[in-house]
Amino acid sequence: MDLTGYGEKAVVLLENAGVSVFDEIEVERDDGVLLCGVLLPRPQYGDPEVLVLKLSNGYNVGVDARRVKSLRKVGRVEVSRGGQTPSPVLKPGLPRVHFLGTGGTIASRIDYVSGAVYPYFTAEDIYSMVPELEEVAFVTAETLFNVFSEDLTPRHWSMIAERVAQVFEKEEPAGVIVAHGTDTMGYTAAALAFALRRLPGPVVLVGAQRSSDRPSSDSATNVLAATVTAVKAPFAESVVVMHAGLRDTLFYVNRGVRVRKMHTSRRDAFRSVNSIPLAKVELPARELKVFTKRYARRSKEGVLLENGFEEKVALVKFYPGMSAELIDYLVDNGYKGMVIEGTGLGHVAENLLPSIKRAVDEGVVVAIASQCIWGRVNMNVYRRGVELLKVGAIPSEDMLPETAYVKLSWVLARTDDPREAAKLFLTNLAFEIEERSEEWGYPPLSYFEDRLNGGYS
Amino acid sequence: MSVKVGIEIHQMLDTKHKLFCNCPTELRRDGPHSEFRRWLRLARSELGELDPAAVFEYSKGKMFLYEAYFDSTCLVEMDEEPPHQLNPEALETAILVSLALNCKVVDEVHVMRKIVIDGSNTTGFQRTALIGLNGHVDVGGKKVPINTVCLEEDAARKMEEREREVVYRLDRLGIPLVEVTTAPVISNPEEAGLVALRIGQLLRMTGRVKRGLGTIRQDLNISVEGGARVEIKGVQELELIPRVVEYEVMRQKKLLEVGEELRKRGVGRGDLSTNVLDVSELFKDTSSRVARKALTSGGVALAVKLPGFARLLGVELQPGRRLGTEMADRARYWAEVGGIFHSDELPAYGISSEEVTAVRKALQCGELDAFVLVFEEKKRAIRALEAVVERAREALEGVPPETRGANPDGTTRFMRPMPGSARMYPETDIRPIPIETVMLERIRALIPEPPEVKYEKLVKVYGLNPEIAKRVLWSYRLDVFEKAVGEAGASPTVVASTLEGTLVELRRDGVPVHNITDEHLLELFKLLARGGLVKEAIPAVIKYLAENPDVEVEEAVKKLGLTPLSLEEAKEAVRRIVSRMSDVIKERGEAAFSTVMGATMRELRGRVDGGLLSKLVREEVLKVIKGSG
């Protein structure tokens, strides 16, 4: 039957024996080794002519189909998808929290026979994974779509924004949680911040840096901290809740427009840039502490949705030796805006100036952010900055390049007029621009130094 | 009555790097640089599939505190970065071990995750891969099948267990181990010892494994006909294996007898109820300190009747360990109580015979009935007695299957219920690794010589007599012998008698020879070969090193004043002694030789070679005799 993934010789061998995946088989190798186990699907990688067998001791081993002397079917196993999920026992009167599944590590579960990961996202699943929620929230859940976060597009942002608005209008939850792959979670969080202009509760994006199939996964504690935020937050903004450090007890609530994934693998990969986090959550106490008084409060006037993103917008990173053709290409192909990640205070090489000038002249909005990530763009200090301003480029202030890109996409879906677009782009809409650069927006690296000074105690 | 024993040997490999990252494979003595706290968890729906012990541990909700080092542990051990590729050096060693044990190697290696939720792995699973299977090792003419050879990562080191958290250190996590599993075909204690020795020796002969305390660990599974499979974990010393097997066989036989006696007495499962009785009132004026302490701090005295168990709780199952001890172990495990008291051991510990009689009366105990008492906080006390009754019920069946831990004296204690089948699933962060025939052939050339060839060599090349040769062949330190006579160039006879004689004698005398490392010995033999030490000084030097393991060998020799004398110095010293004793010599002639030799030995032993000394004394004595004649 289904032998997808196996190579030609393996398939012939298996078909002749009438064997399909998840059959229990007995294989004799040419050196006399006799193996009995369950035939598993062939993983995508590796040699497709090697059969993968799960032995009775739990180990998987590969048996080269070209070395098989004989093979026969001895039985079949039923593939179970985990055990029974018991019904949750809820504390009465709990605030409602709605979960939207969009894909990613956090909304998946392992099949222990095949090792395959499959999506799951019912309320029962969530309670089963995080039983503490029985005391925190009445959970409802749905899967909006199931897409790797690197495959998401601005259209997906719109779909999420649309659904969040609906849920707030119709079901009046205390907050909505969006389970999201971590790679582009920052972009989506920013997009929701712009599209959802007014909210009765927070939209909390949450993900996992360690897959949910491992006991050490950060998904359960992240979900718990996100739910505590959804229930207890006095603010109604788009935020990202993830581990604050390596420990499982402290979580930061980062503003969607300020947060960036700063590490490929650590649990505490998400950092607020040019600002401190909005709040923190502590476990097991389940307490939320807000760090500032400047935030959008829960609105009593319902949701204000201004949805839609212009797709003809680009985020371009400048690098030494960059050719002006790259800018020309965008202009020639009808792009309406671009954010260039320049160097330092907001610079690019001289050879790009004519192309940028042409872009602006043809009505393309060109914004300059900085690849320093931290700090504010200031194009008045050096000559190149002044030249860029002169040809019509706009400085992105202290916005993250990614936030600037998302914002420009959103702005250009609101207006076609470049001048108006520029004005809107430079207006603070969701705390993405601060006029003051506070010292603690850039945390010092005293971490290791403190320990070194302590003599590696 | 037939006995079946299987052995599982875990041996740390001496690779440069860990199994899944490039950190060194060294344990540290200095304090950690950083620490962090974590939980492990499983979806509730998955708990049902796990073994009860793991779920029980898990339900305590403890946190894990991990200790890390900036310069020798990395994000991989912290579970903050996916594993790197499987260490090729470790894979090669695991294949070498497989081939040396006549195993067949798999065509493609799949790394698995084995769920472990006691916190000893930051990930919540141990990574392990099956490398070889269907092998055998020959021991005393018997072919003992080797079921599997696996390559796995070692767990973190448990440093401390606190009330709310367990402290683990990450230095050991990820060090490669090979796990060798024999079929359960070993039929007596001596054979178990020999099989473990042969496998351990073979592992060392590859030259790629770590040595010293804690680098090899044996688990045994033992079942006696009519009994049950019992797993014994963590036997750290090879010498202990026969005794552990012997004691476990003894325990299972005794338990079967107890079961038989209970049947004779007509005790059934239904007779054993967990109806506990609060007897606090009876201990109002007790002189038992344990009881008083519990009662004054809000605890209670609870008792439970065990019908038909009189005089059986005190039956000795292993030296110093009774059925009552096993019940206490269970109570400690499931209820974390300090201990229990059973009627076979009372009155004692400050509990008076009046109190015993009163408890018996309250429980309506007949002559054949026993009881168990516990002084504790009420909830815990109830849980403790439930565990006791459960163990009593199991006694009706004879031997409960369980996991036990080895004590240093060879007896065992309850550790936890037998784990269910391990839950394993693929480590999707590591791609399957194909094993090429070329690679196998290259590794095959590295297999150490088989014992027969070694034996021939010991007799013919090294000139050992067959008796000594056999002992060296069966020595765990066979590889040290080969290095000492090969690289170091020491005398085979002296090396053999040091390894197989001196060390054993010193141990018998209570010298802590387990502190002696292979490095100590090799240094010692090198020094001997260079003439920096005479063989008579060896016992004293080893004794000193055993007591001061951080001291260098040469330093020890100096400290003991055992630096050898030059020929001139030796002659001069002998001349001095002989002239001092010239009167005796003149008087008794050659008959005085042994007296003079004795005196010389007292002064120069260990600083001059014995043979040479004897020759010098003889010469000088003869001179004196001649001079006087």
C-alpha cells in the first residue's frame, strides 16, 4: 500500500511480500541477521533503499533493501495518536480566552510510532498540555491555518487580523492568543498592531523554540504565561509572550512592534529593541507586572479594524558593493515602497543615490532603517544622510527595520499618495516610534562580565 | 532451582568531544558558572502510557536546577540549541565494540529519544542509537549472546536533592556511553562476574574508554525460577557482581519461602486491608523519641494489621535486610517517611512491651498476626501504610518485579517499580547515518586480540608462568600490564605480581587502593624500568599513593625516602653496617650472615635491589671473616 518515500528496489521487495507501512515484518539480512519489527515510513532524507524498522525494544534501525535475503509480513499494528485526552475540570467563572492556531512548533504533536509530527489544536489538547489552565481560563480554540511561519505572507496577516476582530466582536473573550511559528512571529505581531487599531483586549502571540514533542518544550509554560497575559493585562495591544531567560519561571510581554527574534535557538530569543518589555509574567505565581503606564487600554468601544497590506513593498538590506540594479528592479516592477536597511545612522553607498532619487521621483516611498538594529536613524549627521534626505528618502526613526517594512505595507494599503504615506509612516500609531531614546532600551552585556569579575565562582 | 542473569554494561567513552556537541568530556571539581531552573512535562494524555514510577516522580512537581560552565558546557547541554551531528569518533568506537563482541552492525543508524523525566536530561529524553546486535562473547567455553550494543549520551550528574528541586550538573551530560546487553543466560554468581569482567576488559582493550571510578556501571537483571525479574542498578565495582547475584538469589528464594508459608497459613489478598487505626492515644506517655517528636509536632501514630505475618517480617532476606526492611523502603519511597516499626522488631527503640500489647489489642491481633506502626503527619502516614500493605500483598505472590539499587556491601534496596517499556521516538534533529562496508572493514582492523592469542603471548613473549599468565589474562588491568611491559619496559614478572599480588594484598590490609589510577601505576612502572625505584619499594609507594592520590609518583618516592642508592652509596652503606657488626661476624663466622643481612635490610630495604644487597653483604662479610682469619 502506502510506500511513499521508499526507493524502487525497496518498493519491489515490499510489494512482493504484500507489505505496507506499519506492518510488522520479519527481515533476514544476507549475513543471517534476523530482525523483527514494524516497517515505518521512510523519512525524506537518507537513502530511500534502506527500510526503517522499529524493533520491539523501541529502537529504529535501517536495513538496506539490497541486503535483504528474505522478508515476510507477520502482523500489523494500529497507529495510535497518543492516549485518550481526558476532559478538563474547570473552575467556574473563568474568563474566556480564544486560541487561534496558525501552525508552527507550538501547535503540533508527535506520533510515537512513526515519529511524525501532526497538528493539534483543540481546547482539550491545550488543557491536556497545560492543565494549569483549568484554573486560569475558559479556553476555546480553532485552527485558522497550518503554515510554517516562514511561508506566511501579508495575506495571512490580514486573515489573522480579520478573525481576531470577529472573535472579539462575537465572543467577547478577555484576550485572543495566536499560536505562531517563531521565525516571523515579530512581523505578524507588528502587522496585527497596525491592523487592529482599537481592541477590547490583548492579542497575544506565542510560540515555542523547543518542539512540543519533548518534555523540555517551552510551549506549555509560554502558553500559560500568554494566557495569564490575555486574562490579566490592563493593556489591549498586540504582544509577544516568550521566555525571558533560560529559566522556566520568567516571561516577557514584548510589544509586537518592538520585538525581534534575536537568536536562532534559545528560548529567550525574543527581545524588545529600543524599549523595555511592556510587562513580565512570573510562574508558578501566575502574576503579571506591567513596567509602564504608557499603553493602549482595553477599549469599551469595540474593535476598530483597518485591514489590508500592500504587497508591492520590499525590505532591502544594504551591503558594501551593492548594485543599484537591485533598487531599479523594484521600481521597474511596480513596487510602491521599500525599506532599505542602511548602515549606521542610515546610510547607503553613493552609487545607489541616483536609483533612489529615480524611485522617489516615480512615486515610490523609500524609507531608511538601520542594520544596527538598535538605535535611531539620523540622517542629518553625515553627508550621505543629508544626500539621502535630499533625494527624498524618509528616516525610519527608531523603528525596527521589520516593523518599518510592515508599517509601510500597511500605510500603502491606506493611501496611494506618497506624501500622505510618508506622513502616516512617520506618525506613531502603536508605540512603534518613541521620541525619546531611553538608556535601558539597549541592555548592556554585563552578564558574563559580572561572572568573570566574580572569579567564576 | 534455576537462576537467570542478564548484564547491562554502561561504559563511558574517552572521546575528545561529547556525543552531540564539541564540549570536552571531563567532569569538573570547581563550582559552576551559571545555573537555571526548569520543569519537564508531558501532555496529560501521554502520562497514561508512561511507567508508574516516572509518573509518580513527575507528580511531585519538582523543579530542576541545572549548573553549567561557560567554558565546558554549551547551549546543546542546556537544551538551548539543537544537537550537532553524532560524534564520528564515538560512532567508530561503538562499531569497534560491536565488532569485537561479534555483533552485526545495522545498515543505517537511527538516533532515538528515550523519554526520561527525572530531570537528568535537560531535554526530557536520552538520545540513544542501536549500533550492533546478535553478537556473543566466549566465557569459559560458553557462548554468552550479546543482544545489543547501543551508543548513548550520559545523563547530568545529580548533585543534590532538595525538598522542592533537584540539582543537576551539566558536565557529564552528553558524554558518550556504550551500553552492552547480554541475553539473560548466565546461571550463577561466578559466571556473572566473569562475563562482566570479560566484557569490561574487552572495552578497555580498545583503548578508547574512560577509566576510574564511575566510568563503568553494571546493571543486572536476575530471576530465580518461580520468582520474578528484578533489575539491579548501578553496580560500580566488578568485584561486587558475584555477591550481588548471590544475595539476590538468596533474597528471591527466601521470599518464595515466605510466600509459601503465607499460603500455608491461609492468608489471601482479601485479608490484607488498608484499614489503618489511629493509635496516637496509646503513645501519650511514650518514651520513644521518634513517636514523641511526631506526636508533639501535629503528627499521628497509625497502625495497620498484617494478618498471618507474625515472625515473617523479621525473616532475614539478605544479610541485615528483612521483609520489614523492604516495607520500610516502600514507605520511604511512596510517602517520604523516615521509617516504620513492625511487630517482629518490637518492643525496642523506646517502644515498651505495654505499648505493643495495647496496639495488638486495639488492632485485635491474633498470635499469627503482625502489625506495622508509623509516626508521621497524617496524610503521609496513611500513604506509608498503604505502601506497606501493598508490599505485604506482593509477598503472597513471592517476588515482586521491581528495580533495586546495589548497596556497597552487595545487598540491594528498593529503588522504584519496574519501568514500563521505554517510550522511544526518533530524534528528528539528527539525520540517519549510513554505515558503509569500507568503514566496517577499516574498524575491523582495530579489534583487540582475542584472549587465546593474548595468553600465548603472556607465556611465550613475556615468560610468565601459566598460573600468573592466567591471572593476568583475567585481570581487569590487562591493558595496563601490556602498556607497562611494552611502552614502559618494566619487568613482566614484577608488573604481574604488582597488579595481581601487591594490589590485592594491600586491599586486604585495608589500604584504599581504589584511589590508585592506571596513570599512577604506569608512572610507577616507568620509574622502576628507569631505575628510579627498586621493586621492594613498590608496596610502600602504592600505599602512600592510595592515601595521597594527588601526589606524583616520584614525589611519593622522595617523601618516603625510597630514592635508590647508587652502587657506590650502597657499597658504602653495607660496609658501614658490616664494620659495626664485625664483632658478631668474627665470633660466628659465616653463620652471622643472616643476622647481618637482617640488619642491613632494616636499614636499606626499598632503596637497594634485594639481590644486589644480598651479594654486597656476602662480599663484605667474607672480607671481615678473611681479615680476622
